[in-house]
Amino acid sequence: MMQRLPLRSLRAPPSRALATSASPTRQSLKIGLIPGDGIGVEVIPAAKAAIVALGSDIPKPDFVDLDAGFECFTRTGVALPEETVRVLEEECDCAIFGAVSSPTRRVVGYSSPIVGLRKRLDLYANVRPVTSVAADPNEKPDVDLVVVRENTECLYVKQEELKHTENGKEARATRLITERASRRIGQMAFDIALGRPRKHLTVIHKSNVLSVTDGLFRETVREVPTLPEVNGKYNDVQVAEQIVDSAVYRLFREPQIYDVMVAPNLYGDILSDAAAALVGSLGLVPSVNAGDKFIMGEPVHGSAPDILGLDIANPLASIRSAALMLRFLGYVKGADRIDRAVDEVIREGTVLTPDLGGKGKTSEVVEAVLKKI
């Protein structure tokens, strides 16, 4: 059921500038739910409940539960079942992924299912908005930026080798940067920047050292406005660039200088997690894995197995990821309702999970958000 999405014309109100200009006509919306591991099984139901609460603002949702993750691997020997991929490709309009407990040690036969899904579904962009909640809803947030991360290349191609030499073990990894991938992530980033009030894009790289790989990424992204098919579309977008280590430093010192940041896979992964510290918790930051034919929401946080079952996992990133997914599909009204509800719960501060300094339970936070919706 994968249909081409109009992701080349991202538009939205200034507060949440990540929407498409689609005019949805679906009668129903089939959504794949992939809890994965750890607290994924606790936060994905929260996202589902928020979507259901929207009622007629979106097509009637139809949910299908799908398996993937390290726990799935321990049961079946496969982290990403072919049936999960088939259902997503053939039956679903979109999906939400919870979390995965990929081991830090090497496990023979295991490969990250979220990395696999990004490749199999060609979800080449990971889009992570990081926005603080101002005390006054009429005030501008202190942090309001978007990290656009290339999702399919860099070191995440997982081409590694280990050799034994006269000096001991030697490990090597292939870092892949292509013009095609850099161009399309660049176009995605320019589109998002064009839809935001500041219209500012910062290209993140380390081409002063990695002159070939990062040099190609930097040059290709910067050349996007000159492509013949663009025809002046991005003339209003201001472009800057920043060396990645300097970008991290300035991100913490002066986050207000950034609007949209575009980066290769590894840098984008690190930058977006670091940016979450600026707004209080990874439990607040949503993302979508976006391609031209499919969208998959994914909260930025990990599987947090140490708090599984304690009813204290922060469900807000998952709920916001559902809103971001809907926004990319063109259901802006429903997405706005969810985002406003989450912002109000954070602003009031009476029901928050421990990661935000509160004493609230996951279930209590979900209930508070649903009441606001």
C-alpha cells in the first residue's frame, strides 16, 4: 500500500514547520505498530491512544501489531522478520517504531532492525525537531531547531572487517557517502528550511579532515539550489556550514543560532541526541524516518530496560512522533491537537515522569495528554 508522498513540498504553520501540503483523501489509515524492545512496549500504546483520540480529524485508524527487535531475535533468530517488512510494504500507510535493545557486543547473526527497516523501505531521512516549551505559549521557545540526518549511508552501511596483523588486531570500517544520497537529503533539508520562518540551513561536516567523503557531502548539499529542476525554489533559504565538533560546542552554547541542520548519518545521530539535552530529556524528542513512499515515526530515546515495567517511562516522545508522522502525511489539524496537548502538559508541570523531575507514572501522563486532546 506504499504510495508516493509529496515530501518535496513541506509546509506548516511556523510553530511546527514540518508538514506536507497533501490533501488527504483516505477513508482509513493503516498503521503498523512495532514496539520492539524494552519500554517500546509501554510507549507505543500511548502513541496509539493519542491517534485514536483525534476522532474525525484523521481517517479511521486501523492498527496492525508487528514484530522486530533483539527480543524477537532471541526468540526466532531473526531481528527483522520478512513478514514485518512485507506487511509494511504491502498493507500499511505508515508505522511507528518503539525502541530496540541492540547489544554493544558482537552477536553473530544479529543486525539492528531499525537500520534494516530504514534501508529496506528506503527511509533516507531521519527528521528530528527539537523544540523547548516556553512558559508562555505566546513566547518564542528558547530552542527551536530541526536535525535532518541522512539515514542510509556513512558508517552505518556496516561494512567492517577485523584482521590479525603482526601488531595485533586491526579493525576497519567503510564509510560510504554518495552524491545521490547527499543530494536527496539536501533537498529534504532545503524543503524543511523553506517551510520555516527563518529559512536557514546549516550544513554539518568535517571536510577539513575528511576532504573526500565529507567534501562530497558538503559540496553536493550546497549545490542543491543550483540544480536545473529547482529553478530558484530555494533562493530565500540562507545557507551556512559548520565543522561538526564546533557545531556541537555551539549547539550547547548558543542553540538559537540553528534552525535546520543537515548532516551525514553518524553526525546527525550524535547531534540530535545531544540536542535533546537542551530540552530536558530524550523522552521528549520525536522523529520520523521519511522516504518518498513511506513514513515511520520513532521516538529518539532507547529501550531503557532498567525501567521496563515500572510505569515511569516518558511517553511524550512517542506521542509526539505520532503527531510528526501525521503531519508528514498531511493531517496537520490532528498533529496540531496532539502537539498542543503535549505542550500544555509539559507547561503545567503537574504530571511529569521522573526523567523530567516529576513523580508521575507513564499511564498518568498519557491520561493527562488524552484529556487535553
